[in-house]
Amino acid sequence: MSFERSGLSGIKFAALVGVKYSTLAGWAAKRKRQGQTAAAGHSIRQKPPPVQWVEAVLDQAQSQSGQIGLAAALLQALEESPPSC
């Protein structure tokens, strides 16, 4: 949360961003409760892993059906052992 990183008091931060202090305090309390829930072992929604793009270059002499098969094999191989970056 930007407030936590700002180092400002709640009153000053609320004024800076244009919200009432009570609104900011409510958001902060909700975030704290969510953190305690996660720490207690309850699952909360997590961000999915980032998308990884891979460029594949195929020989143009291959037929369309051959290219589809190669692409499918490549995707299957990547799924089984993702590259480390």
C-alpha cells in the first residue's frame, strides 16, 4: 500500500491523496486483517505467475500440418519443463 511506503502519518497521507482519514484507516485495517488471515494459513487469492512468451521459428518448407504438430510439441515440452530465466 502506498500509505505504508510513504512514511507519512495517516492524516497527512489522507489529505495528500484527497480521502477522508476514516476511509484510509478502514482500508488499512482491512489490509491488516487480510494479512493476518494469510498468516493464519487461510488461502487468499494470489496473483497468477507472469506470462512467458517464446518465439518459435519453423522451416518454411514444412507443410502447414507439420508446423502445427511442431508447435504442439514445443508447447507440450515447455509445459513439462519451463525454461528458467
